[in-house]
Amino acid sequence: VIQPEPYEVYDNLAEVYGDPFIDEAGEQLIRFSRAVVPGRLLDVGAGRGAVAKAALAAGFDVSAIDRAPAMVRMLARECPAVRPQAMSADELDFADGAFDIVVAGYVLDLLPDPGRVFGEIHRVLRGEGILAYSEPSQVTHRWLWLHEIASRYFARPDAASMQADHHRMLETLAHSAKRAGFTMLERLEYESPLLFADETSAWRFLQKEGGLARATRELPPSARSAFAAEVMSGLLHMTRGGAGITVDRGVTLFRAIRL
Ligand SMILES: C[S@@+](CC[C@H](N)C(=O)[O-])C[C@H]1O[C@@H](n2cnc3c(N)ncnc32)[C@H](O)[C@@H]1O
């Protein structure tokens, strides 16, 4: 089986990519970077521009690159001011020291050779330039049950090994950043929980934003209703006690400096 490259997956998703929390995470990444306006900012793996648009609104001089042509086309249509270009993160077509700040939202963990990408980012940043990147948050405790159910219905690891993999992934990225010449400054867990009154409204949200609907369609019809019933009963357990259901949405933010 030939695995598609990460950008090919996103090229096909360009039309539907994004949600309000992804935009919020982009705004938080810019705020967290504490970079000084006006500065020359590069958004690596910009996608539909969640980070680039926030940077533009904050007053930065923005350039955006992405390897997926469909993402670049959509971003160019929606927000030409961020100067979207089709380019790969591991071969940046910019001069040494061209930027004061580089940001990368939800992208570095997708890349086959993050060490090379950190090297390129280091090269295009000026001395004392800032790199700010985000990665998905760890699965929180109260949702482990959902991952357990999913691991029985789908070919995916159980919750404990997912947590271990996630931790290892973040460590590996930070390690590659250091090897490329960055000094890690800060890490922040940003959380934006959503509260639902009952299991039906939480289910509806998870179907839409949590990708449950897409996942469920992959199941044979016979397994579909059993899966839905298990998830509903899990949600019902969460509402016991009357406190409603908290859907955790979070992003892990990192800030490093090129000394
Ligand atoms: C999860 S999306 C994140 C998009 C955006 N940064 C955000 O926060 O919404 C990952 C993006 O990385 C892009 N990408 C994947 N491989 C890439 C590469 N080698 N170089 C540049 N971009 C790449 C994908 O096309 C996709 O748009």
C-alpha cells in the first residue's frame, strides 16, 4: 500500500478544512508568540490561514506557504494579503534571515523529516527571531472511554498508547528544534472547553466537529448502530450528576528562540 504524503491528504480536504476552534488556536498562537509588531512573519503549512489571518489582523507583514496546491488556491482567494505560495516546509525558497518570526500551526508533527524543517526555519529566521508552533493537545482523562470504544471498532491504538505516542511526538519535536539551534522558551496548554447540557447535544456536536460522523460512515452498517449506542451510553454516564458534558478543546503551544 502506498501511503499518501501528508500534504496530499490535506489537498483533498481543502474545501472542508477548518472550524471555529482551529481559528481560535491560530489567534492564540500569535498572541503566545509575543512577537513584536510590525515584523516579517512566515506561516509554514498555512492551510486555510487560521494562523496567517490572525497574524495579519495583529499587524504583521505576513507570508504564507503550504505544499498543498488546493490550500494555497483557497487561501489566495480568501486572503491574498498573506501572499500564499505553494512550497514545501523542508525547502523554503526565502533568503537567510528573511523573517523575524516563523509560526507553524498543527503541522510539524505531520512532516516526515522535522529536523530538516527546523533547519530551514532556523536559516530563514534572523538572529533572536522567534519560532512559535502548535500541536494538538493530549487526550484528556474524561474522554479516555471514547478512545477505548473507538479502538475496538476502528484500527487504531488504545488510549494509553495514544497518550504515550503523543508525549513522545512532542518530545521528539522539541529535541529536533534544539538540534537545529533553537532554545525552547515556553510551553502552554490553551484550553477552550465547551459545555453541553445533555448527551444529545454533545452527540450532535461530536458528529459535526469531532469527526465522528466521518468515522462512523467507515464502519459496516451492522457495526454502526452498536458503535453509536456505546458512545451514547458513555455520554449518558458523563451527564450523571447533572453537571452536563464538557468537550475539551485544546492546543499545546511552544515558543523557541533562534539565538
Ligand atoms: C493540519 S493543517 C494546519 C493548517 C493551518 N496551519 C492551521 O492551523 O489550520 C496542516 C497543513 O500542513 C500542510 N503541509 C503538509 N506537508 C507540508 C509540507 N511538506 N510543507 C508545507 N506544508 C505542508 C498541509 O497541506 C496542511 O495545509
